[in-house]
Amino acid sequence: MILSQSNTMTQDIEAARKEGFLIEFYFRDGRIHCRNSSKKYDHNECFLVEYCRHEAMNDPGDGSILFLIECADGSKGYLTSGYGIYADTDTINFVLSLKKKESN
């Protein structure tokens, strides 16, 4: 397990990057996109490795969620989304519906 709810989002992203999750992903038009390249991945090309929710210190309703994703071509990265009242439900539903990556 890489992520921890006792860490901040930034600390968890740093931990994920140390484990090789280097690509910043985003969700648009039903696909996962790489922020710094033109690569796009369909639902059947992505696996959910792990995820963790983080609550804001001042407002528990203002949270975020961090997903670790591995793609069929070996690309590994992370995707963030608002959670709670700022949730992007399309993104969250898409990622949570991905197949889970089997642990080695």
C-alpha cells in the first residue's frame, strides 16, 4: 500500500511518484488522458491500483481523492478529483469502475 489518509495529498503524490506513478492523468470524454502527452486510454486499458480520500482540515465536506492508475502499456500515474460537495462524479465513477490491479 502506497497511500495513507494520515498523509496530505502532496505527501501521497510524492510517495506515489517514488513508486513509479509519474504521469499526471486527467479524465475527459470517457477516457484517461496524460497531462503532458497526447496519450489517451480507454476504460479497458486502465487498472485501478489504489485510491485514498483526503479531507480538508477546515471543512470535512471539502475533500479530494487520489487515484493510482496503471495502464496496459505499463504507464503508471495518478489522477486527482474533488470529493464531497466538489466531487466530479463522472471521473470518480469511471475510475472506481476500472478493474483492480492484482497485487504481486
